[in-house]
Amino acid sequence: MRATLMKKLRSFRRDEEGVTLVEYGIALVLAVVVGTSTLSLLAQDVEGQMDAACNVMNTTGTVGTGGC
């Protein structure tokens, strides 16, 4: 029984398929974090640009009574 268990442990240690799966998982998490933070920053920038455009339209009178 012990010999079989030790044989399995040795084969797991030599098997790199699990390591590759972990690396892909880490890469996926990193890509999601970077993508989310980038989109969040981009959304804030776009919101600022839209607010600035709306303010310009309000001050020039090109927007009706409904506003932006």
C-alpha cells in the first residue's frame, strides 16, 4: 500500500500538467484584473469628457430644456 502511494506521489511530482493549469489560471486572473482596471479608468475618462461636452452645450444654448 505504501509503495503504491509513494509511486503515485512521484508521478504527481513529475507531472507538469497541473503546473501548467495553475499558470493559465494565474494568467487569466491577471488579465481580468488588468482589463477591469483599464476599463474602469477609461469609463471615468469618458464620463469626464461627456460632462465637459454637456456643459459646453448647456452654456452655448444648443441643448433644449431637457438637458444632457
